[in-house]
Amino acid sequence: MAVKSEVVAARRLVRRFGDFTAVDDVSFEIAEGEIFGFLGPNGAGKTTTIKMLTGLVAPSEGTATVAGVDVATHPAAVWPHIGYMSQRFSLYTDLRVEENIELFAGLYSVTGDRRDRRQAWVLSMAGLEDQRRRITGELPLGWRQRLALGCAVLHEPAVLFLDEPTSGVDPATRRAFWDLIYQLADAGTAVLVTTHYMEEAEYCHRLALLNRGRLIALDRPASLRQAMREPIHEIVVDSPLAAVDRLRAVPGVDDVALHGRRVRVVSNTGPTDAAIETALVNAISDARLTVRSITRVLPSLEDVFALRVREQGGAVIG
């Protein structure tokens, strides 16, 4: 199998704003056709990293190349090679659908027959062939989302940056949008996407976890889950809220959280230490609560993310 070319390379990127370090020594690569995810709480450095890679903000330290262009020394030269879409979709809502497409074609210097072909592709991809003269702001959210994606890749960029692009849309629309992302990746486009949704993070080929400006984990989602050695138990109990308070005081327990009506417990006792189950049951029984079941479960990506963030001092508050 052929090795795919590297189209994004970040080397020890740092970005400071006065005394505040927004991005701190971050390194990674993205290959052509790869969907690379950024997952992190607010203030983790995701958007600032994208701004450096798109040439909007200069690195304080480190280097980055995108499609072979050094973004620090030639920031404007990277723009023809990239597409960008944010959660606001970057569209002009008072323009008609076809006017937005024509505007982006002009911005990206897509002209002549190529412009006509690409406009037809955007309308077809977005399902807007019969809506081309409709005011963009009148479109349902899912249609506006697809139109924005089409405008972002109108010029067929090597790299597509998606900054929380599905914020506010329903799960079915979100999944349909990801089908389009996979089609772009299959055609060779490298995609960097930031998200708060764990289900979206699972769709990425590789995932970078960021917190407080630092890269705290980087691997395939399945590998990140498999690497978590801390045992996790789900407990069904007759009074979940009361059980949470009791379980937090058990020695060896790292985290306790409600998942619906189930209590999920992460401990630091090691994968073969069965004594933690006895300790958990005893703590609940001492509170005169009834344990219906206790089950060792596999970690979810949310478990991995929450634990690694806690290990790094927790998320930034405010």
C-alpha cells in the first residue's frame, strides 16, 4: 500500500498572548486523505492552532507547513491551498444560494468552465439544485451547512479546516455531514476538524486531545481507548445520586459520574485488582442502598478524555 504524503506538519508550535500561552509545544502531522480530529475543552488551544496553520496568527515559536508552504514566513501563500469552515458557516445569509457560490468562486479565483463545473457540483452535493435562487438565510440549518462546506472546498483545496462545523445541528444531519467529509477524504483532501461531540471524535482517523494548550494524547480513537488501563465499573443502584456521594469517598476511586440512571466509576487500582468491586459494593451497602448490578465495562472515548484532562490539572475554568 502506498504511503500517503504529509500535507500538514506542525513542529513544537507555541503561541503566546502576553503572559498567556494559548498553545504550548504542539507537534503533529496530517497525511493526504486523513481526517484528523482536535478534541478539547474551551480554552484548550484548538482554534488558535488552526489560526496558526491558516496563516492568520504567527507562531511565537516553532514551525508549520501546510501543502508545502511555511505558514510563518509566507502566510498568504497558504490560502489557495486550504478551505475553512466554522460553526457560523462563513456564508452571507442575505445573498442567494448561487450568489454565495459565485462570491466564493471569485475569492478563490475559480473561473470559466471550472467555475461552472464546481458550482454544479456544490448545488448537487448540497441538494440545492432547485433552491439556487433562494435567499441563503431562509434555508434550513442542514442545507446551509452543506452549502458552506461546498463553498469551502469550491477550489478543491489540499487541506480543509473545520472548526466545530456541526454545532447546533441534529444527530441525523450531523451524520449526513460526516458522510460528505468521508467523501472528500476519500478523494485525497486532508481534513482537520475540531469538535466537542464524542461521537464525531470517533469518526476521525486519528485524534489529538488538547488541554491547557498542550497535546496530551494522540492516536487512533480505538487505540486511545485500549491504552486506558484504569478499570471502569457501571453500577445500577436504587438511588444513584446518593450512591455517587458515597462512592467518591472510596479509596482508589478517581472519578464518579452519572450516565443516565447508571453510576460510572473510574478507579486507579490497576486492571487486575478485583478488590475495588468489593469496596464499591460495601460503600453502597453501608449507606443502606441496594446494588442491582455491578459490571466491568470497556472505556469510552469520553472516559479517556476526562481522565487525561484530570491528569493534566483539569480544564481551564472561565
